[in-house]
Amino acid sequence: MTDHRAQVDAVVVGAGFAGLYAHHRLRKLGLTIQGYEAAADVGGTWWWNRYPGARCDVESMDYSYSFSPELEQEWTWSERYATQPEILRYVNHVADRFDLRRDIQFETRVTAATWDESARRWHVVTDRGDRVTARFCIMATGCLSAAKQPEVDGIDTFRGPIFHTGRWPHEGVDFSGLRVGVVGTGSSGIQSIPVIADQAAHLTVFQRTPNFTMPAKNAPLDPEAVMARKARAREIRQAMRESRAGVIVPMPEHSALGVDDDAREAQFEKAWESGTLYGMVAAFNDLLIDEDANHTAAAYVRARIREVVKDPEVAERLSPRNHPFGTKRPCLDTDYYATYNRDDVTLVDVRSTPIVAITPTGIRTTTDEYALDAIVFATGFDAMTGPLLGPDIRGVAGMTLRDKWAAGPRTYLGIATAGFPNFFIVTGPGSPSVLVNMLVAIEQHVDWITDCIEYLRARHVASIDATVEAEDAWVDHVNAVANLTLFPTANSWYMGANVPGKPRVFMPYIGGFPRYNEVCSAVAADDYRGFTLTPATAPEPEPSPT
Ligand code: N01
């Protein structure tokens, strides 16, 4: 437990990719830091999500830190798409190499943070009774870290084990000989279903909404290609930072409707065979803004499903029809559709026959009862706002973040929220975050926040707070850009639609990473335009050496 009288410069909540990099940067500034992490070790999402088949669907050489050229050269990924264990090894390597665990208290969840206006400090409290005060509070709590259970009766009555993909047991699970039910067909379900099917005696998949998924074409990395990439690492990183989604994707020049059928088919074919998440989405320049263009991509995917899945009825059930292609996050898979050709796999459509209850022996829908020995909920997360609204956060005049965001998140740049001074969010709502390569987004945010803190210290500024005007203008801009696209038409977690009662607001910023980065840099260069800076009444003490 931390000393009750402890005072630090910064509290960092979370020790995933964002939290660790924040520790690295803040320490270089000479700040004293107290980190808290609910898990027993570093890794964030990669510590929790250990379900069978978990891997990243951004290519491993892109989904890694760029801040250290040495790290980049010494670490070698083994596969095009890294598995969860390999990513966790990487995170541990980074934590060891840069000695990043030193200031982190694990198995400790921050439960409250209250702004003390007179002291201009945050009072932070944890579930272990720690109390610490800090000048800055940095939320590196991730976008997809608050696991969501399905709203179904009877969960407690089930006699067998129930697992959630986002909270997977560390000792692993052996499904051999068991009748297993998986609820949910988002990325986690789609990655885990083929692997669980290989092990279980019988797998029943409960699907409410079929998703669009494309083959990952995963393979071991060719050592020569790795060497070649490492030789150009800096140049490639720069290009990634300048790219729309934080990964290098050729910018499409054509409308899907501006080419003939053969050319369109050929372009989709090329994108499909590329085995990348962004390939299909970026096959044409209007797939996410024009309904008719979008239909062509959706029709292409449905045709590919029919090619693989032998039973036409099952193929139809797997075919997404109630949201435009790409407006719920698409997935990359290995053998997903082929899994439904197995005799020991059953697909249940729980949109037409909804789940009524979990019973002691299985899952009951409106028409049938399915006997199961184990259940896996691949039911996702209370995305983006869930991790920030878990703790009781109170800003100026006791305003709670929960009240302030009751009608949806309000931020300036997705980094700050008015009335919560010296409170920074890494990849918060209103920033590109989940729409781009998270590693690029994280590094850009942590760099911005660290530069900001350095600026404040150099000028003896006690606190920085976004103005309501700047925030309102940013929120309007985020919504305006989203409304130019088809995204708001889908019941996605981007929209908060997967959580009953959650306000329907498109949360990430879809204006593209370069534009966003440009705005953030301009705000900083303009002496933090849109923020109120309050000078310290007395000079700040020199940072203690660490
Ligand atoms: O969660 P999801 P996820 N009854 O919300 C269904 C990232 N990720 O964990 O669509 C029945 O996508 C729900 O149905 P519906 C990635 O960004 C990345 O799979 O709401 N079904 C849906 O099918 C991803 O997008 C990787 O109708 C219920 C599913 O559960 C995000 O995490 C790997 C239900 C939830 O899908 C979330 O993915 C994994 C109910 N009561 C995840 N409640 C990488 O590779 C929910 N569902 C990097």
C-alpha cells in the first residue's frame, strides 16, 4: 500500500502499451510517478485477453513501439500477425529493458480521483486503500478494457464454467470432450471459434449479428523481409505517422461505382487476398461514405462466404445484412467460415430466436434449449467510456465525469475534458484511437501530454484545463465528420450501441490521423490554444531526481 501522505508529480492509471510509454516519457522529464494497474503485471489488453486464438490483427511489425530505434532493431517478431503470448513477451521485454515496473503498483484498481482546486492537485484513491496526491492524473486505461457480460438471466445458475474472452484464465482452458457454447461473433468470437471447435466435442455458436471478416493469411515472417524492413525502419515509421490509419495503406483513387464490374471485382479480389484489415476498407475511396458503393463490398464478402460455407442456409445466416460493410469493426480470421462446415459445429441465429436464459445445463432460446458443459461469452466491452467512468472522477466544484458525460463523452481532442484540470486521457473518445493503429495513436498522445507537462513546468503553470468553448467546437467537429460517413448507421460499439442505456454517440474521431495530429500540434504550438492555463502562485519545486 502506498504511503497515505504520498505526493507525486503524476499518477498513471494502467500499465498497458499506453501506461508503460507514459512512464518512460514522464520519467525522462524527471517527474515522480505512481502507477496503478488492476492486473498482476504489465500488458493491459494483452494481459487479460488470453482466449484461444487471440492475436493482433494489425501486422506485428506495425503494432510495436517506435520510440526506441534500438528496441526496434533488437526485437524480432516471428509471425505476420503476432499471437497474444508473443505480444505479452514483447511488452514484458519493454518493461524490463526500460525498467518500467519500478513505479507501478499491480493488482490495484483506482476507484476515485478528486480534484482539489485549492491545492491544484488530484487526490487518488485505490481499492487497496492507497491515497496519493498528484499534480497530474493520466488515464492510460485503454479503450476496450471494461469487459461486458450479456444481459441474460440465469448466468449464476449455470453448473459448468463460464468464461469471458476479455477475462481469460491464465492457466488456460481445456475444452476437450466438452459441449461448448460461444456467445458473440465480434473479433474475439471470430478468432476463438475455429480454435475452440478444434478442441471441443461440440461447439454451438450463438450469433446475434454476423460480422464481416476476411482471411488473415497469417504466416511466419521471412527473416530476409524482416531484415529489409528493419533497414528502413525509421522511414517506414515516419510514413506510418503520416498515414490516415497509422499503417501504410495505398490511398484509393477510385469510387467503387466509377469502375466496371470486372475492375471492381479485381480490386476486391486483390484486397481480399492481401490479408489485411484495411485492404478491403480502402479498396475504393467511397466504401464508408456511399451506401451504393458500400453494397458492392458487402456483396463481394457475402459471395466469398457462399464459396466457403457448404450449407447455403448456414452461409446465409453468416452473411451480414444489417449494417454497412466496415461500420462495425471488421475482423481478420483464420478458417472462420470453414469452421461451419464441420459436423460438430452448430450456428444458432439468436436475432430471430433470442437467448431467453442461461439455465443450469445450457442456453435456452425462444425456440430451443442447448445442452452445454461450458460457455464462452465473447460479448465485448463497454468501449471507450467504460474504463473512464468506472472510477468516481470528480473535477472542479465536485462535478463528476459520469454526470458530465451522461449524454455522451465530451472532450477536447480526446485528451482533456473541461472542468477536469491536469487530467489527461490517452486515446480518449474524440481521438482517432480505435480507428487507427493503436500504437501510433498511443505514442502521439503520450508525446503530446509529456510535451504539455514539460511546457507547464517550464512556465510555472499550476494547471491546465480545456475551455468549454474549445471542447464544444471539437465535439461538434467530431460529430460532423462522423455524420459524413455511414458509421452512425450501425449498432456498433463505436456508437455505444452494444451497451443498453448508453448514449448513442460516435466516439472516435474519424477525420484521419494526419489531420488530427496536425490539429494537436497546432494547439500546442499556439501555447495550448483552447485551454486555460493557471499560473502557480509560488514557483514549482524542482523535480526530484529519479
Ligand atoms: O466484442 P464485439 P469483441 N446476446 O463487441 C454479441 C478489439 N479486438 O470482444 O453485434 C447475444 O465486437 C454481439 O452481438 P451484436 C476489436 O477492436 C481486437 O469481439 O451486439 N450476443 C457481438 O457479436 C474489436 O472490435 C482484436 O448484435 C451478444 C459480440 O457479442 C473489439 O476488440 C481481437 C450479446 C461482441 O462483439 C471488440 O471485440 C479481439 C447478447 N446478450 C478484439 N451481447 C485484435 O485482433 C453481445 N453479443 C486486435
